[in-house]
Amino acid sequence: MDLGIAGKRALVCASSKGLGRGCAEALAAEGVHLVLNARGAEALEATAAHIRAAYGVEVVAVAADITTEDGRAKVLKAAGEVDILVNNAGGPPPGMWSDWERDDFIKALDANMLTPIALIKALVPGMIDRGWGRVVNITSGSVKSPIPVLGLSNSARAGLTGYVAGTSRQVAGKGVIMNNLLPGIHDTDRATSLDQGVAKADGSTIAEARKKREATIPAGRYGTAQEFGATCAFLCSQYAGFIVGQNLLLDGGAVNATL
Ligand code: NAP
């Protein structure tokens, strides 16, 4: 299926690895030119080189921390006009409700709520002027079903979800389509580091911790960055114009809910 977005230009934040990279590769496979971002230059350049060689699209790589004002300014300057924005950043650390102080919340809000909002505010006006745009925010399944140890993430992502719910309806009539993708457990470095934490706490091995988590997923496995990216590319496609302000859960059935 041709998604009808060849030649468009996308900024994919936090995309040297994991889910962001999955989104970048799926867009590149559709002929979308890319601006990639991550803090570590080495992995970022390697991903950029791979995508250029594999898909023949233009790739600009900007090493910067997207959660800082300076980092965003650097990325936005290099990006220029973009048609597609995929918001992503690392998630906050796990912990205990009683340990989190104001500064921990400010950091989480900055990374997982205020950064995507700042990028939306910077880039959506241009999309409106050109009459076409797509925004996909990578949030988390924890928006639908809380993960108690990830309270900082639960809180910040819920805030972004509320903002997108209203904003998506303000811009849809101008050709800009905005939605959220909610990953359940996917096979990335982030999942491995969470498994490491569980293994350490339980005195088990990482393989045992993973097996235990896989047993909680009806699909019986972790998701892949590739299938996550394919869904993102669809939400960025010409066919997604009537999907507005939705929260699409990709979790192998882990959240046990009818709606
Ligand atoms: P990952 O495999 O650890 O990859 C994170 C990517 O983001 C890397 O390219 C990393 O590169 C980049 N990055 C992290 N912080 C950044 C920053 N401040 N500025 C720019 N780039 C940054 O993580 P993932 O599993 O793909 O997760 C992506 C998002 O989905 C996270 O917010 C995570 O909490 C959320 N999520 C993931 C899962 C899952 O199962 N994987 C489930 C629910 C939610 P550098 O480190 O070099 O910057």
C-alpha cells in the first residue's frame, strides 16, 4: 500500500534507537525525507547512514537533547519546514510515589509533556500555512492503564494527552492531523533496562523477568519497533485524515479492556 507521503519531510525526535528509529525507518520506506535526533552522535550518525543507504532518502542528523530549550532550537534550525512531526524522548525513571519531589515532576513534565507541546507550537503553524501536516506523539500504554512504578511518566503523559485531545480538534480543519501512539512493552533498550530493574529487585535473571512479563501479554511476546513504526507511518499517511485526537494502544492485548 502506497501511503501517499513520498517526498514529504519529517522530524522524528529521539530516533537513533528503539521506537523512534522504527518510526523513522517506516517513514523512510515510504520515501519521506528525515530529520533525525538523539543526544549521542555516534549511534545517531550510524542510524542516519543506514537509512540513507537503505531507503535513498535525505537524512539530516542533529545530535541534541530535545528536552532542553537549546537542544530544541538546534533541531528546529536544522529542520526548517517539516510536514510530519513525531514527538518522542526518553521516559522518566521508575520509583516510588513517596520519593518524587517537585523537581522530579518538573523534569518529567519538561521531557514528556512540555517538549512535545513546544515542538507542536513551533511546527504546526507552518503545516497550517501549507494546508497539510501530521503529528504523532509517542506516549505510553500507561495513559490507559497506569504502571505504578512509572508515576512520573503516568503523570506527564496524561498531561500531554489532555493537550492533544483539545488541540487536535482545533487544527484538524486546517489539514493537520494529530494523534498519540501508546506503546505497551516493546523490545527496545528501554524494555531491557526495565527488565534489569525487575530482575535486580526480584533476585532473578533478565531472561526470567522478561518471560514473566511476556506471560502478561495475550500476544505472548514483546512488540517490535518495526510494527510500531508501520503504525506511525499509517497515522502520517494520506489515509489518516479522518483519525483525529486518538490514542492508539499497541500492546499485544495487555490492557484488558473492552474499549
Ligand atoms: P530506547 O530504546 O531507550 O530509545 C530511546 C531513543 O531516544 C534513543 O535513540 C535515545 O538516544 C533517544 N533519546 C532519549 N532521550 C533523548 C533526549 N532527551 N533527546 C534526544 N533523544 C533522546 O527507548 P524506546 O523503548 O524506544 O522508548 C521511546 C519512548 O517510548 C520512551 O519515552 C519510553 O518511555 C516510551 N515507552 C516505551 C515502551 C517500551 O516498551 N519500549 C513502553 C511504553 C513507553 P540518546 O540516548 O543517544 O539520546
